[in-house]
Amino acid sequence: MWAQQTLSLKARPRGFHLITDEILSQIDGLSRIKVGLLHLLLQHTSASLTLNENCDPSVRRDMERHFLRTAPDNAAWEHDDEGPDDMPSHIKSSTLGVSLLLPVKNGRVQLGTWQGIWLGEHRIDGGARRIVATLQGEE
């Protein structure tokens, strides 16, 4: 079975957000897959997808503080067409990435106990986001 759909994520403030349940609840046919793969592609250049801690929200806050120091809004960026958070958002997106490839077994994504899917929203006002989800597997 192959299936592909575009998922919609609500607008969020800048920071890292745990979106595992929001993503997985939108995947049609996931429960029928015995063994397969789920590929997620975030269709934006100023946000990111990553796997990380799914329990303690202080990890997401610490990650945000790290990236604000690493790629600050107030640096002398040449590319600032959409404001001071424009270029830092691109750097963060490229550093963390915009896609995930996840194994599926018996209708469940095989995440580790403490792993969750994060959206890194790197713009102050990034707006709604889209993810293309491609599911491939044996039913």
C-alpha cells in the first residue's frame, strides 16, 4: 500500500512544540500497516521537524534558548526580507531538517519510549504549517 496526504498544523508561536498526536491522528490507513515506513516532509524553510524528548517540556524551552543564542535575530544578516527572524529561521531549519522517516509496525510508529515528533517554529509569526505524509507498507 502507498498513500500520501497533506496534513495541516495550526499556527504556533516561536519555539519547539510536541506534535506527535496531532500528526499521527491525521494519518489515514496507519492502523492497517503491519510493517512499513512513514515519511514526513515539512513544506517550509523557516520551521523544522525533529525527534526528541516527549515528556519534560523544559527540554523544548532549553532547545529554544540554545537556538536563539546560536542564530540570534539581531545579528547582521544580509537576508532579512521578511524581518529580523527571517535568516535565523532558515539556519535553524537547515540545521535541524524538515523531514523524518519513521518505521511502522502493527499500525504504530515505532518511536522510543521518550521520543516525540517536534515542530520547531522558528518565526515569531510563522502561521499554519503543512506536512506531506507518505505511508508505505504491507497490510
